Amino acid sequence: MIEAGLASDKGKVRENNEDACLVLPADQVYVVADGVGGNNSGEYASKTAVTSVAEFIRENDLSNVSDENDLAVLLRQCINEVNKTIFTTARELPESKGMATTLVICLMRNDRAYFVNIGDSRAYLKRGSSIFQVTEDHSYVNTLLKMGVITRDEAKGHARGNIITRAIGAEANVQGDLYQTDLEEGDVIVLCTDGLHNEVSEEKMNKIIEADKGMKELAEELVDAANDAGGADNVTVVCLKYRKGARDEQ
């Protein structure tokens, strides 16, 4: 039913990779995170976030949960638990002070996809010949864009493009934004960190996804495209293809 592929790289500038991702095919849960913080604490934050998501899924059997409201409640609970873990750790360990992470989660149930995001890691949906961004960035630049202070062209390559306004672990309480969409045969979902969307335009992504290829190959090709464009940041991509009646693959 879901073909999944993933790829991650530190890019051409950074010394280490502070991104993390998680694929749980049996639960149809997929996660991407991008950590922030000095002394490798960003890397710790992102890995802790995806590990905490996995623990939440193990402790809360979602296999029989199909009601949209119940799923929304569980996703919000998941965000709260992950945030509590990272917020507490950042204050207990001096070397982890100030650490935080973005997070985007995709959960699939009954021909629908549910998303929750914090920060500027994104979810895209490719359907037919079109691609669109499902989630909305929690970033300084996006705030200016929504206020009409800058244009979309001015937002690209903005000097403060790396400033996020909401992150897991940054505050005691954090609110995730929820989205959902019906799925159609052949839909492709891309979860990614800003290392991809800062380097590769939607038009370029759309062109890369157009070709008929496996999700693992697609994820690797998108990472390569980010690196070819400069690779200024870590880049992580999880690609998912929805196929009715087919068995889950990874």
C-alpha cells in the first residue's frame, strides 16, 4: 500500500548531520526532524525526537484507531510528549542547553494522510503533474511573507531564512499544526528538512518526481539535487508512494 524510501546527508558545508528520520511501515508513521543547538546538541535533539515518536507509537496502539478526531488527539499528545522530553533534557544537561528541533510527522490511515509539523521541515504532495506544499513553515521569513512585508521572490535566499519561530523543545508548551488530505492512486508524499527546499525549487522537485522510479531512488536523487545546488545544509528526505491494494514496501 505504501512504498517508502529515505536518504540523508550532511551536505557539503556542515561537519555533522543534525537531521534524523524515522520510518515505521507497520504503523504507517513517517517522521523527519532537523535539530538546532551547539555542541552537537542539535543532532541529539533530532534523534531524541524521532526516538520519542517511536516510543509513543509503541505505547499507543494506533492499529485500530481510524476516527479523525481520535487521530488528531493522538498526534497532539505525541507532539506534547516529544516536546516535554526534549525541553526537560535541555534544562537538565548543561551541554544540551538551548537544543531544539523541527518535526514533521505523516500518519496514513484509510486512504487518508494526516500531518503535524513544528518548524520548517515540510511535507509536499505530488499528484499528477502538480506538486504543492502541505504544511506551513513556522519561520521568520514565512511570517513576513504572510504579512505581505516581502514577496515570494524576496523570501528566497532571505538573510534570516534560517530563523524558525516554533520548535520542539524551545518552550515548555508547543502547538503543532495539523493537516489532512485524501489519498489517490499514485500520490507521492515528500517529507524533508530545509536542506532540500532551500536548495531545490518546487519546480525542480516536481520534475525529479515525474520520472517513474522507486522511492529509495527518488529520495537519493532529491538529496543529490540539494548537494549539486550547493549543499549548504544537512538534507534529509523521506519519500512515500500510495498504491491501493499493494503490499507495504520499504
